[in-house]
Amino acid sequence: MTNESAWMDPLKQRVLSRIAEDYKKISPVAPQKIVDDVFNPVRLQEQVDQMECDIGQLAGKRILDVGSGYGLLLVEAAKRGALVTGLEPSQDGFYGETLEISRSIVTQAGLPSSCVVDACAEHMPFADGTFDVVHSANVLEHVADPKRSFDEMVRVLKPGGLLHLTVPNYGSFWEGHYVLFWLPYLPKPLGRFYVRLWGRDPGFLDTLQLINYFSLRNFVRRHAPFLEIQTYGEQLFAQRMHAASAGSWAGLSKVQRWVDLLKRLKLIPLATRIAIACKAFTPLVLIAKKKGGDSL
């Protein structure tokens, strides 16, 4: 047993116990696979590689990760020379002890436990214009007030800084938490009925904000003309479709089967064009530059 596994394995076991309890009526993916994927260093490196591809090298930049989870991205970004801060609430109502576990992980990596701040996205304890990069991945759908959370992300971003925000698109055909084919723009009452048909617990759906391209664009427009939009993720979606690669992490192997079928039928170019034209691509990956001051 390596020194790392000596302290990491008990933390993974805690996460497994939590996920096994919380996910048993939500996702058909085995809890052990979920944990293995979350802590997989290859997956983490891919995520940060994509981030650097999108916004440039992280070295020397002050980065805020909103909803930093178990702190793994903070550790990887710090290895690449970034000055990292994570934001994670101590009581998020679902994963429970993520703040405590993340502080253990960053400390073992040589970072101060204080780099993970106990706060929610709606009320960030930072001054205006603090960070060069504000990053958030698959978090905005879980917050109580996504509009206020988005406003806060923009507020703490420096003029000239970059916002890198990833969120599932509920105007698309995929719901990743339940690992289900989704009906675009399905309202939450019908969504509850729909997931119940699949034998899944509809209660978790009540905790989600069903954000789509148009609702995210409305958040952005509140800050016009102070945000320069680079993309909503259309290019990344097209690249993945043309590569016929959805990935295999968590429940994405199911999406990969659909992509493989489209490839065999030679329908990938058409499906890609339709999804982008209808704003049904997923996830939404908003990259925006803050210009000057902000009015909010």
C-alpha cells in the first residue's frame, strides 16, 4: 500500500458509503464506478487539460473553483502553477461531508486547508474583481438561486478575467444524474412523472435547476455589455461528435452507444447540425471575458 492510498482509501470509502445511500434510487451506475471515476487521475487531467485548452495556461493565475467538491481540481490546477481557491458549502444537502473531505485532500497535497472556503455560491465572501479565472463545473444546476450565483461569479472576476462555466443543458436529450434519455425543455412536474416511469426517485429532481441555453443566455444578458462571450460550448460539442467520442465516465457509456449508432448510420454530421441549431447540445460550456467594470 502506498502512502497516498493509506490516507486516500478511507476517504474514498466514506464517499462510496454516501453515494451508495444517496444514489441508489437515482442512478443505475454502480456506486463503485462513480467513486472510481471521480477520483480517477486520468479523468481529472483531461478536465484540466480541456480547461487550459479553453482559456490558456493556468500558471500564475488566481483561480476560484465554485463548487469545488472534493478539491481534486484544486490540487491538479495547483500542480500547474495556479493560485487556487475553492468554494464549497459545509451543508449542501446531498453529498454531506464534501468540505471536510476536500480539506483533507488539499492538505495532503501541500495546500492550506483554508484554500477551500465554506460558503455558498449565492454569497461569496470575496471582494469585487478578486480572481483571474472563475471556474464552475456541473454546479449551477444544484444551487438554490442560479441567477444570483451567476451574478456573484461575474462580480468576483477581475476585469479581463475569464469565466469558465459548465452546466447540463436541459434543452438537450440527456439527463446525466438519472442517466436517462431526456425530453428537451421538459417541465419539472412532467419530469417527476417521467423519471418515476423509469423507477427512479423523483425527489432528487426537485433539487435541480433545469437550466437550458436560453435561461443561461438570460443570465449573461444581465451583464451586457461587460461580458464578451467566446462560446456556449457549440465547438466542443461538435468536436466530440465528429470524433464520435462521448466518453465512458459515469453514465456516458450509454451516450456513447447512441453516438456509435449515429456513426454507423452516417448521421453524425446531421445530428450535430440539428442539435446546435436547436440549442440542444450538451453540456453548455460558457466561456466569457469580463470587460471593464460590471453594472451589477
